[in-house]
Amino acid sequence: MSAGRARLRRTAALLLLAAAFQAGPAHAQPQAQPHTQTQVKALNDSKGVITWGASADHLGDGVADRSYRLIVHTSVAGTDLRIRLSNAFGDRPLTFDDVYAGVQQSGAALVPGSNRRLTFGGAKSVTIPAGEVVYSDPLSGKVPAATNLVVSIHTPDAAGPATGHGMAMQTSYATQGDHTGEEGATAWTDTTGSWYYLDAVSVRPKAGIGAVVTLGDSITDGWASTSDLNRRWPDYLARRLQRADTAVKGVANEGISGNKVLADGAGQSALNRLQRDVLSQPGVRTVFLFEGVNDIKAHSGVTAQDMIAGYREIIERAHAAGKCVVGATVGPFKGWSEWDPAAEALRQDVNQFIRDSGEFDAVTDFDHILRSPYDHERILPFFDGGDHLHPNDKGMAAMADAVDLKSLDCGK
């Protein structure tokens, strides 16, 4: 595509007009009950499909009269864009009085004419109770795939625990005062590597299109990949899906660095956040489960049977919601400080279940892809991001290439 055509495509991407379509808040458990499964109702939009997502977590304290300009990368194309704002970890109501969506030109600057106001139940302002989320009204207009969408939000009264996603691997912007309606970058002098309050974006694609949600830890979150270039393995997967003849086009990355299957800590456990981060998202066909190394290397007394029980619960709950579940084997990490023969034995037992139990709808063998042929307990040096656990960009691409795209739509 020529540079001129690309600019025209970006300019036309979000000619969005507010639609009179009410979306009420949906309940999520507050931080005070971190060991309870968080319950968020699915968006009541049978045509909606998630095009971007990031797992919510506690993110420091909120700052009053603060604006955030958040850069997110779409996967599936569609119309009628909606965003989901989260106060899941807040301890008090939180108001957003101005929210806009546009297309990134460069840095904090937007493509001229692309910045459009988002509304909530027809109003420009919305207050979200503690522990809840809210969806915006849909905005008419086309949103292309693989586009850097810019969501600008202002919170006049933020205080107490803030909700967001800490390790974005993407530069976003912040400023004091309300500059959300401005398309220029002048006021946006602060940068941030986190996403505040925004945890999902959905669109309405053409009929029959669905999404996959990748549920994982720091490897899925993108640690050791190159920031600002969308080189996490789910990003590479999204690019493959856009080129492929498949009904699954949307990809939502629900990884949290340090996350575990069984125990809360770095974010709520996969079990406790499954409903909010995965099952409540619109248009999801498949849960791609790649998690367990943090449980294994923590040496907390977790056994293979404990891990298997956790995997089985995720499978059962996803199947009950009508979703497929693809399981991925846990990759090698010899050379990481917490590795020892006991942890390696546990990893092998867990991987045997993932490969051979037949309880997943499909399996992707990331262990086989990432390991060195000369030492199966170590990551291949060509794929090693430097710490012997996290893959680099080449490793991320190899992981995405290993996924059988047909397995992402099992028709359950």
C-alpha cells in the first residue's frame, strides 16, 4: 500500500458519530475480595467482537483532573466501535466526563478529523461504581484491522486505587487537565507504559467472525519483545489470522506479567479473572490457555495434580460458556534463577497432561517450539530474550507460527 493510500485509510478509519444506544454498567468484584471469581456480565451485543483487550489490575492510586491518551492496536476490522472502561479495583465511584476515540498519526498526535466523542447512554459523562465496568455506546463508522486506535479519557475526581494494565509494552500519554478533544500533541507531555482504566475495545465485523482470547502471563503480555512495534506473540497471531481464510479474526491479549493459574499475586489468578477478562468479552470463540510457569517456579508446594485441577476448571467453565479451549505447553526456563530439577520435573508432568490428556480441544506445543534441540530444559538461544525464560521477537513470531489456525474455531 502506498504512503498516500495508507494516510487516506487512517483518515477515514474513524469517522465516528455517537449513537443513541444505552449500555449500562456490569458488576465486577472489588479488590477487597481478591480470591473470589470476578463476575462481569457479557456485553449485550450479539454482533460485537473484541478487537483489543488488556487484563485489568490494581495500578497505583488515581490522580484527579488527569487525562490519558491510550494507544491500542486493533486486530479485527469492523464498525460501531465500543470501549469498556473499568473501575474493577476501585474503592469508590469514578467519573469520566470526556472520552474520545481517534487514530494515531504519530506519538500523541491524531490523524486530523479522526477524534470523535464517545458517549454512555447518550451522555458524555459516566460514573462507574467501585468494582464495576461500563461500555460506551457504539459509534458508527469503520475501524480497520491493525490500526493504532487512540482512546483519550479524562477523570476529574480519580482517587484511591486505580484500575489498569501495568506492562503495556506500548507508549501512551498523559497530562493534567482535560485535553481529550485536542488532536495535537502539544499538551501531552507525559508518557506512560501502562494503560489506565481501558480494558477492552470491540467492533461489529462482518457476519460469522469471532475472536480468540489469549490467557497467560508475562510471555503473553510481551515481556522481552520490542515495545511500540506490536511484537508480542498474540500480535503475530493476529497478523496471521488477518491473512488467513478463517472465521476467527479478533485477538485479545489477556496476559499479566507474573500471573499464576492458581494463586492471586501479580493480578488475580487465571481462575479468578477468567469471567471478567475472557468469558465476558464479546464474540469470543476460543480461550487459548498458556499459563503455569509462575506456579511451577514459585516452589510454593503446588503439585501437578493442583495444576491439572486448575486447568480442568478453566476448561469446564469455558466449555459451559460455549467456548473452545486450546492448551499450550509450558516452555523451558533452565538458567532462570528459580529453575531447579524439582521445578523441571513438575513442568514435565504438567506438559504431559496438556499434551496427552485429550481434555483440551486442541494443543499447541510451545515447549517443543522454544526448546533447544541440545538441551530440552533450555530455551533455544536464538529465541532467548536474555533471561532464559522470555522469548525475544523471533521467539514470539515462532510461537505464533506454531498455532494451528483451524484449532481456534472448533465449532463447540
